[in-house]
Amino acid sequence: MPDTHTLVNEFVIKLKKRKIEGSQATARQTAELLRSVISQQRIPYTNQAGALIDAINAVGEQLISANHVELAVGNIVRRVLHIIREEDLSLATAAIAGLNLSGVSDDEDDDERDHPVLSAAAVAAAARSTLRPPSLQTLLEDMPDPAAVPQTSSSGGDSDGKSKSADKSSRSRKLKHDVIEAVNELIQDIATCHEQIAEQAVEHIHQNEVILTLGSSKTVMEFLCAAKEKKRSFRVFVAEGAPRYQGHVLAKELVARGLQTTLITDSAVFAMISRVNMVIVGAHAVMANGGVIAPVGLNMVALAAQRHAVPFVVLAGSHKLCPLYPHNPEVLLNELRSPSELLDFGEFSDCMDFGSATGSPLLHVVNPTFDYVPPKLVSLFITDTGGHNPSYMYRLIADYYSADDLVVQRRPASGN
Amino acid sequence: MDPRRAPRSVIDPKVRQVGFFTPGAPPDRAQSGPPEPSSSPPVSNMSPSGNSLSPVMIPPPRHASDSFVTSRPGHYPAIPLSPLRRPSGGESIPVGSYNASEFFPGTSPTTVASSYVSNKMVDGEFSEDVMPSSSPGWLRRSDSGRIVSSFPGGGFDLTAVKPSNFAASPLTTVSVVNMPPGLSEKAGGASVELQNERPASSKPLKQKTSKAERRALQESQRAAKAAANGTAEVNKATAAAAFGAVTSVNAKPAKSVKPPSQKKETASVVASEKKGGDRPPEKDRKKEVPHPRMQFDDKSRVEKAKRRAVVKQTEARNRVELFRHLPQYEHGTQLPDLESKFFQLDPMHPAVYKVGLQYLAGDISGGNARCIAMLQAFQEAIKDYSTPPEKALVRDLTARISSFVSFFSECRPLSISMGNAIRFLKSRIAKLPLTLSESEAKGILQSDIDRFISEKIILADKVIVRHAVTKIRDGDVLLTYGSSSAVEMILVHAHELGKQFRVVIVDSRPKLEGQLLLRRLVGKGISCSYTHINAVSYIMHEVTRVFLGASSVLSNGTVYSRVGTACVAMVAHAFRVPVLVCCEAYKFHERVQLDSICSNELGDPNVISKIRGRKDINYLDDWANSENLQLLNLIYDATPSDYVSMIITDYGMVPPTSVPVIVREYRREHLWI
């Protein structure tokens, strides 16, 4: 598959060179890339899902390691893996239902009523199909057949194998087709999550509200504009968001839409927040514990909001939900940008030079990209599926990701 | 004020006397002055005969610290009294971080600790002081018969206190407590003595009562009312007089150094005070209440002010609604006009004019720099001043200075430090003896200004540096925000001492003053990190101390400073990093402020839309055309006092809660400098 290879390599290089930035752009392009990987992947007769998952894993590993701060890439890879598992599962279910195999299968919702022997717990787990914990067996045996992973019992694997053998030719095409359909839907979702979030704006913004935001986020802009279009009139304070100063863009856009906008410096956030009713910001990624990886400066805003008991609302599309728990995110999930955004090299080049007499430069310039906002500072997440508490994020994430995909890693060859 | 405790004090007539000595009342100007950095006060000066202020208390045998803590008045909740007191036999030595040497470095007589702590003995047991019934200081309710007199002359109040009580409690604690007079809760029976007042304190100055005194008087009256224990008749005059005895040590020559046994003396002092003319009449007191600042949303007054104004400023368009009450003008429009008028302006002295233009153009900024420039301009103006015929120097010069001041404030709103300096100068002018010739008066004023600059600003900075350097250890990472002259001096001095530390400079738009500081520190060979304010929570992990400058410290402990200081302090607080604010005491102000909106200054909004060195960001080039967009360029913000661990000032290192104390003390000091 030279085509996929070149595509993947191109994308990896773009990620490494930071040609693509921003969670939405990376998410969309990752999904498109994975779609083409899937469509070009040759599917064996047996264990098609396993083959697909392996292929995605291999690509995903490269993509994730290319840029560790673009968490959206990993999110999308995991989403696609999850989609494959889901589609495979539903196909297996359909096959089982269609074939009406007796006695053996006890793995799916449809069959539950026919087979009351199942324990209640197993039923619940299967019914939810998203929160399946990895079974002990899976962990111990390294699960040669990934397709069986979603199933809660080993007997499910047996039935799966049988059903596969029953109508493999139709299923092989159908699986791929279904997966591609689902990935298309995912791409669609990524593109439209702004609108879905913005639809909820009127529920959160009232007349004469004073809103503060920092920097610029497309989601936030859409959100505010949606509220404005619904005839709410409110005021917005925009902190400019050094060092990118995207707040200027946002301010300009909001003014064009007729909103009363005041642009303030970042340093004036604390001074102004006492007169603000709500802080609405975008995020770079939302971690499983409800913490937010956000543009730099937001931790300060969140602290100020907490001080003045101002609700701190984070808007995040579902592609920003990351199933990982952060460890030392301020450092490990961060990236330092060029000092030139802060200092003029011409003026300070002599101090920043490593070749100076002492061997180490006297001057360091610190220009981080992200801030970590701990979950206790966040009042509410608004995603395309509605509003959620920070403490609920782990559960929401379980809807989108399968627990087996948390570590995206190419399976050792022996495993397949 | 805790009403619950009121009955106790009222009920019990037996009072344990606690004495408080304020020796070394600043007797003459020569001695007054900011603390000499070099001379740290010897411990011995704690003795009553010493020069520095050493309030001596005779604490009850036990519950000492309790009483202290509990007896604090509500509005000065955290004045750290307790660490100060240490019972010790006879002589005592200040302990704790608020000892005399820190609070009042040097044996400066200007720092009179007028804290009067009183405790009461109830049936041999010490009971906490009672606020509500407390009539501060010297308020005596003669009809209550409880506390009848207190002796300003020092010594113990023997009328109310049985000598045996004293004998029983030999413990004496010397503490330098910066409690303002108004705070001293006298339980009905407690009284305070001033000891060791110098005879020299009889000066013309005594005629003036400081605002602190007057406020103390108010408080005493209030407290007396609160007591409401039947002794309804509070003799105001008595209270005032009595209080004056406490607060202004130099007010009463008569009660100078006296042996402890002087009841009769007191009586006579009180009597003399009653009729004495040195109490401020009521209206005088009113006058002292700070004038409300000009509110620029008051149209009629703005119009009036405009007619008088020298600088014709045009109101900026597109103003932020929230800040209507602050002046905001088009920047840069009036400068050429003023420059052209340089040689025509009649009433304005050229030096004043020049400094005004420098303010306007932003060439002079920073609290100290602006203040010094202004004072020097005044000095020039005074040098060239001659009293017009048929006018008195005092009146005419004051009016002249006022017109200069209003010119300055048209150029740029006055900073609090400048306000304090102006107040100082005006009080100096007002107090000039009428007998002086014009040249003598001018000479005195000029030297006064010189002394203010050198003592209140330059020496104060040196003292601050000496204090602050003790807080820097090897291996520290010090964060500072913007560019503060005091902090810069501290860092440079610490570097000169050979301390190994690293500096993090946090900067913010639009002024980017941090870059200048960075340049200077790197030039001195100090290792620096530079970042912008948004990244402060990233960098705060590695920081061990935060040093901040301040434009002013208000009397509720709020630090009024360059915008962004509050953010830095807040993040430091969240990361449990100590925040040390460095501020000269002359910048303290008795105003209180809770937010950054009621009082602030607005800068040029245009600098917000343009980002230096970033040509790519030009989205808002034509912002003035859009009606919905306002740019807000705040200059200051107010840092809540709970974010501040310590304020380093020329009186030592104090918690923000002690600021009102210093404000009071300092206000009186103006009279003596």
C-alpha cells in the first residue's frame, strides 16, 4: 500500500513540523487519513476486524508519536478503532440473529431475552457495549482475536467465529463499508460540532449578560454569535490572549456581528472579572478527569473566576475528549513556542546566545502554548451532546472509546 | 466590636493597668526622619528611657496572648500583636518579627508606636479586653467612676489601679505594636500611659492634630456610644483632649516626663486640655475628610473643570461604559498644542510645565520617578516664587501649588504617592510661621522637599532593600512582574551580595516594561527568565518567591499596582508561593478599595490594537470606526490583601493588615518631618 504509506508519512511530517495545528483541523485530517487507510486495507476472509484494527493501530501509533500535544489525533484514532469494534459487533449480532444459532451465543442484546441464563451483570455490560472492561482473559492471553474483545464471554468468541464462517464474503465487504460510513459520520460530526454546541447557547446566555473570554476559539465565536442571533443582547470582554493575540480576531468578528465587545489586555482579567457573569472559553483537549488542556492563560482566568465565583464554562467538541488521565500536564502536555513571539531577537540576541562567555545563556524565554485547568476550576463543559460536569467526563469518554484502545500500539506480530 | 464582652468590662471596676510607653516622641525635626538604615535600634532603647518607641505593657500574669488576640478590634483583625509580647521580668525586649527594629528601623522618633494595649484584671484574673465598652485611650467617664484618669505623663494610673496589682504582676512586656491609638481598646477601666515624653515635644506643631487623631477621636466617641452603659454622657471634649494626649505625644508639653505617680498631674492636664485651644473644632475635622475624587460622569462638574483646564483634552470616543467615571482623553492630540504654548503660559512655572509635559508624553512613569519629578518642579517653582504685594505667602503659595497640581492632574491623573507628597508640601506651607521672611520660608520649604525626597523615597528604598534581601536565599527563583524600581534594587543588591538566585520576569502588554528590566538585570549578570503574563501559571511551579512593586497600598491592605499584579499574586497564592510587596511607606494611603474599577486610570486605548513587533496582527487597525468595539487599557489593579504574604516597607516587614496602622502613624509623621 504505497499510497497509504505516503499519505501517512506526509501527514506525520506535517504534524511534526506543526503545519497543522488546532484540534479541529488535526482531528478532521486524521479521520480522513484513517478513512483512506481503511478503504485501501485488504481484508482477509477471517478476522477482518482484527486486520483493520491492526492497520489502524500501526498508523495511529505513528501519528500520535508525531505530535504528542495534538491529543485530537489520538482521540480520532481511538474513535476509529472503537467504530470498527462497534461495527464488527453489530454485524456479528445481526449474523447471529439471522442465523439463529441456538444454544451457543449469549453475547448480544438481541439474544438476551432468549437466553435468560446470562447473569445480570453480563447483560448490562453487553447492553451498554461501550463500557466493557477488559476481561481478565483478554489481558492474560493478549487476545489474539481483537474482534472478540467487545464480547464479554469467551463463548461469544466461539459464536463469532461460527457466524463469520457462515457468511464471510458478504460480511467482509459489509464491515468495511459500514466502517467507512461511520468514519464519514465522524468527520461530519467534527465539522458540525460547532453548530451543535452553538445551538445550546440560548440556554446559557441571558439578556444583559457580561461574558469574558480569552483568545479566540471558533467554537466560542459560534456560540456567542448563535446567542446573538437569537436576539439576546449581551456584552463580551475579550482578553487578547498573548502571545497569539487571537482575541483581536475574535473581537473583530464579534463586532462585525453586532455584539458589544470590549478588548482588554490579559493582565486586566483579574480587574474585570468581578464584573463578569460568565467565562466562556474553548479548550484544546479535555482529559478524562475533567481537566482541560487550554490555551495559555486560561488557568489564570479560571482562578480569577473561582475567586469571584464566576461560572467557568468550557466549550469542547467531542473530538477533544481525550480518554487519558493527565500526569503533570503543565509540562508533559505542553509545548514551548518560539521566543520571538515575546522578544525581539535583534534586541536580545546577545543574551540568549549559548556561545557567550559563561557557557549558558543568562536569558531564557519561556513561551508555553498550553495551560492545564484542573477540573475543580471548571464549572461546566458544553459538548455537542449537552452540558456535563467535569466529574462526568470519564463516563462520557467511555461512550466514545473502547477501553482496549487507550494504548494505541502496534500489536506484536505474534499476536496476529 | 464584640458586644458580648461588653458587660464584663462594665461590671468590673477593678482594672489591671497596663502601661504603654512611647518614649522618644519625636521632639524635634532634626531627629525626625526616615529610619537610618545603618542604625538598628539597640535593644536597650526599649527601656522606658530609650529613644525609640517601646510601649511597655504590664501584662497580666496569664492569658496574655489570649487577651491580645481577642481584644483586637474587628476592623483591624489581623494586627499581629501576640507575637510581640513576651512577658519578662522588668525589662523586656521586643520579640517577633515586628519588633522595633523592623517596624521602626533606626531610632527614628517619627515612629511613635502609639499602641495602647490595655488589659484588665478582674478579681485578680485577667480578663480580655473589652472592645465595645472601650473608650479608646483617654476617654474617661467620670460618672462611671471606673476609670477616671490615665496619665499621659507616663507612670501608672494609680487612681484606677491598685498598686498591689502591679506588684503582683511584675511581668512587663515591651512590645512595639503598631496599633493606632484608635485601636487601643480601653476596657472601661484600662488606661494607657505615655512615658518619657520629651519636653521638647512642645512645638508649634502641636496646634495641628493629624487626621489620625481626629479619626481616633471619632472612634473613641463611637466606642463610647457603643458602650451604652449608662454613662451616656461622653464628654467629647474630654475624650478628645484625653485622646490627644495619647496620640500626639508632642501635643502637651505639660505632661512631659514625670515620675509614675502623678495622678494630680493628669487631672490638671485634662483640665487644661479641656479649655486648651489645641483641639480641632468639628468643622476642621470635617475638612480633613479626603475630598471625593472627581467623578467624570458628573457632567456639570466636568464642564466646570474643563473651563479651568490648561490642557484642552478631547474626550476619547468609544469609551467603556463601566469606566465613565474616569477621565479618558485622546492621547497625543494636545501635546503639540501645549508645547507651542510653552512660553506663553503665564501662571505656570516652566519647570512645572516641563514635568507636566513629560507626564503627558509618558516620559516619566513609575510612582517614585513621577513623585520626585513633581517635587523637584515644585522646588524650582518655590525658588522663583515671590509673594505678590498684599498677599500672604502661605495663602498665595498654597494656591499656586494647587494650580500646579491641577495642571499635573490634567496631564495625567495623579498617583497616590504624588497625592501624599502634595499633602505633605501643603501642610508644610500652612505651618510656616508667619514671622519668617519670604526667603527664609522658601529656604525651609525647599529643604523640606529635599528631605522628603531623600528620606521618604531614597532612604526608604534603601531600607526596603536591606529588609528584602534577607528574604532571598541561595537557590531561590524570584518572580517579579513588570518593572518596579524597588524590586530591581533588591535584586541587584542581592546579586551584589553574591546570592545565587534566578529571576523570572513576567511581563505584559502594552507597556512591556519588563523588557527594560530584563535588559538591565541581564546586563548586571543576573540569570533571568522572561515570559508573558499568561504563562505565569506555567512558570510558577519553579518559583520560590514573588516580589512585586506597588503604586500604593491602601489601608484595607489592598495593593494598588500595575495592572496584572493581581493576576500574578493570585496565581502565586494558588501555588502557595509567598508574595512580597515592596512599597515605600509614603505611598500608603488611608483610602480603601475593593475592586479595580471604582478608582483606576485609563491609558491610551490605541496601544491595545497595535502590537509592537507583530505586524501580522492588525485586525483592529480601524477599531475606532466600529461603535460596538471598545478597547480598555487599564493602568492599575487592586490586589486583595489575602494574596499578599508580606509588605516590605521602610518600617519593616508587615502583614497587609498592619497597613492601616502605619497609615495612621505615618500621617502624624508628616507633621514632624
